[in-house]
Amino acid sequence: MIAPALRTDVAFGVDGNYAPHLAATIASIVKLAPADAFRFIILSVDIDAEARRLVEKCAKGAEFVWIDVEEDDLPAFGSRGHFTRAILFRLGLEKLAPADCHRVIYLDVDLIVTTDLRELSRWDIGGHSIAAAIDVNEDADAFAEKWGLPAGHDYINVGVLLIDLDRVRAEKGFTRAIELYSREGDRFPWPDQDAINHVYWGAVSRLPGKWNVQATTAINMARHEMPGYAEAPCIVHYTGSQKPWISRSYHPWAWLYWDAVRRTPFFDMVARRHGVTLRERLKILVRWRFRKFDPDGPVACRGGQRRVRIARNVTSDPLDISLVVGTCNRSEQIVACLDAIRNIRYKGSWELIVVDNGSTDDTREIVERELAAMPVPAKLLIETKRGVSAARNTGVAHARGRILAFTDDDCYVDPNFLTEVRTAFKDKTLGYVTGRVELFDETDAAVTVNFSQVSRRYPAGQYLHTDGLIGANLAFRREAFADICGFDESMGAGRLFAGEDMDAAARAGSAGWDGAYHPGMVISHHHGRKEKDVAALYKFYDIGRGAYNMKYLLRGEVIPFLKGISSLRWRMGPVTSWRLKTFSTPWWEFYGATSYLVLWLRNFLLGANG
């Protein structure tokens, strides 16, 4: 039996809806350390006596302190999506925690602990009031600029906090955060988190990233050049809307949650309430077995492509958007393309980057002349490695935008194009967005276009069908593009395999990012292909589709790979319509798949896969 004075205090803030997930978090803690080593302090509302009994059943021997949060204890809060008033409860620790609570770990209840939590309690805060991991999804400099704070400090995620409660009480730190929220809450996208960051700006002890591994970094921690991300996670934090208990949502490590909740009395309730069937849980388990932490690199960057290092954050003069255009030997068309870009109406900050991909005509001279007349920062880069993917990667390497938008040199963007791009990315769960592609010349074949006026969402982790997403109208959040290590430079125009756009989006999905089709993003495509050119184009697409599906398998994503293979039956049409030429599609897809496999094996033997 551990003496009370030696117990580790762990606090939570929760309402009745999250009681099952609280139980799962506690179950994960006591799986790896004795239950009697902990005192669980739970600030709660609407959790009845029976639910409390079931939660306590998950950690027999631990001490539980239940604290009812009253209306007067914290400010009013209007629910926002999956946020409820309970997210403010951590701010109540200063006033409501037991007097003998001096040092406490605060945890959100949408996370799972994968190590002995007592290790965190021993972390040296170094004279600070709180310790936390940085939030890699938020722009610290933008936050500082918005609130007039000094630049150069970290923005933290408050889902995992180590708190010197005596210091917080003495300086009334959380009281100040409550007062700030009461005044400015409507301006805070992340209510309590923004308030705590504001109050403790530049005065936080940084925890290694392994103590708070969020959704977008869960399978690619080794990619990040920051302390703590070269190690396996100690806490997996299911941030965002993709919660593991929600049917058909996606998180690569969702199985950790189900493994924890099955050791609680709430397992059947969670599965039934959210409609997660046995079949779906088996799929989650299979995905988990294929996606265990790999110190050799992120899953989203595996599959044969060279890993391109992309900075997740711009440290010098960041802009809202960088628009990247690759071009090669199109001196006439690029003028019209740049004329359309010059007419863009966007009130934010942006830049234009044109990458010449080895032109032998006068494209380079014409582009230099046109860029000199641009009303925004514009530059011309040279990339001699052939292929649109290499050109785009080079452009991104020199880009300063938080959003990276791409179009082609035979396309004309709508004047509101960048405004619509920025509007689409207001949804912070989106890693990539594509938009409408109109046919500029009605005499051209109706290919590589998408006229749909209906918005569409592409959930993370699901097989991304090769229709509707066109690289000539595509944008990525910078963090998502960094997560996938850039475009695969063996794919795209100028290479053997088509589909660099679909592949990049699919890998963003593998990294936990949702995508969307936003019909307000409009371009006109002046591709110049006639009906006689369509057969050759479709052959190129079939070869690329085979490589695209093979890459799922090479990343260990067996279920999406099988879905890709099964979709071939749909593309071949009814059996009664089959002719000899019908089998050209499966043949070229097979050719593309085997050719990409050969390329992968070659690169593997040469040590070039990453």
C-alpha cells in the first residue's frame, strides 16, 4: 500500500457524456502502474452515483475525489461542436482542488496513456508553474501577433499539463485565465487553451512531444525535428473530430482506445451508442497491427518516394498562401495563366512561385517579364529534374505560405480563388482541399474536369477513390504537406505514373488529415486535348492508378489496397458489355502496379526509399 503522501495526483474535467472515455483513460493508466499509486481528482458535472461507481471500478485501490463544479465556479460557456463547458474545468483546479494537492497532472479524457504516468510527475518543471508539450498544429507567431505578445515563444496544447499548483495559487494564474476568458472568450478559437497560453506566454516548461502525441503526428513522430518526437509515444491524444469511438472516424492508433475501454464496464455502451460494430473493431485492430510505431519514418512517407523535407512552420515573414505553378515549354499559355493570377482579388497576404521545369523555349524569359508586373511577391525558380511533382516540391521548399495552393500552366484561376481557398481551410481538421475545374475551350475533350457544385468530404483513413480530385486545383495545409514529405517525384506529368495528386491526398489521409471538395474554388482548364487524345490519356491514368493502389500495399494499408483492387470491377462495366478492349484497363493497371513495385524494390536495394 502506497502512503497518501507519495501518491501521484491526476486531475480530469468531465461531464456525463464523457464518463466512459474517462474510464478508458484511467484504465490505461492503471494498466502500467499500481492503482494505489494514484489519487484521481475529477471535476465533474452530470455524472450520477452509478456512473461514478463504474468509473472507480476501473482502478480498485486508487483514491477518487469527485468535485461537483457549480454554475458560479466558472464562467458561462456556449457549447461549440464537441467542446462543452467541461473544457474550462481545468481552470477550476486553483480554487477547487484539495488543499493538500500541491503538484498535479491534468489530463483530457480523449487520450490514452502508454507508459507509467509517475515518470511524468517527476519531471523537473524548472521553476515554472506549468509544463506542457507544444501544439504543432498551431502557429505560435500568429497567436503572438494577434494578442500583441512577444514573438519567439511556444504555443502549448493544454490536454496534458504538469502543474505546480502551489505556484499557480500564489500567482492566481488560472484566476487570471478565467478573467481573460470572461472578457475575450468570443475571440478564442480554443477557449481555455488560448487563455492559458496568453497568461503563461513564454513562462512554460516544455515537455517532450512524446507526452502529448496528437492526431496529426501520431504516425509520423520521427519526421519532426523537435525534442521528444524521435521516441514512441507516452500519451496518445485523440485531438480533433476524429475520435476513436465514433463509427467510421479514423485515427491510426484507435485500437489503443478500444483496448483500454474493453477493460471497463462501459465497453458495450460505447460500441452500441456510437454504432461501432464488431466488424469495424476488427478493421481497427488489423490497421493497428500494420501501423505500429516505426522509427524508420512516417507511414505517410513510405511507399517508395524520396522524402522531401518541408518545414511545418514558417519562421520568417509567414504569409497566408503560397500559389505554386510549374511550367515547361509553354511560353504562350503561361502568359494567359499569369494574367488570370494577376487578377486575383484577395485581401490577405500571398505570394506567387513559378517553377520552370527545364524549358528549352523562351518560357523562362517570358515568365521573368510577367512576374516583374505582379502586384504581390513573385519569384521564378529552376528545377531541372523532370516532372510536375519535382517542380512543385521545389516551389514549396521556397514558399512562406501557411497554405500551399497549386495550379497548372494551362489553367486560369478565378479572381476569388485564393479567398475560397482560405475559406475552405477555416476547418482546422482539413489537410487538403480540391475544387471545381471547368472546361475553358468547349471544343476540348471533357477530361480532367469536375463540374460538381456539391461539397464533399474525404474522411481520413479511408480509401480515396481516383475521381473528382484534380491536381490543377489543389491546396494543402502546410503541416499536412510536411507530414506526407511532399509529392512523389516518380509520379505526375513528365513521369511514367500519373496520380501524384491523388497519392498526396491519400497519404495526407493516412496521416490523419481529412480532405474536402470545395466547389467555390474554381479554375478553368485549357488543356487542348481532343477526342483523339483521350485514349492515350486514359492509358496514362490507368498506369498511374495501378501505382497508386500498389502504394497503399507498400505502406501496409491492406484494406484500402483491396478496396482499390475491387473498384476495378466497377470501372470495367457490366459483364455483358465486355469486349477485348475492356481488358486494357486492368492490364495497364497491373503494369503500373508491378512497375511501381519494381521501382520500390530498386530504391530499397539502393537505400533510396527515404
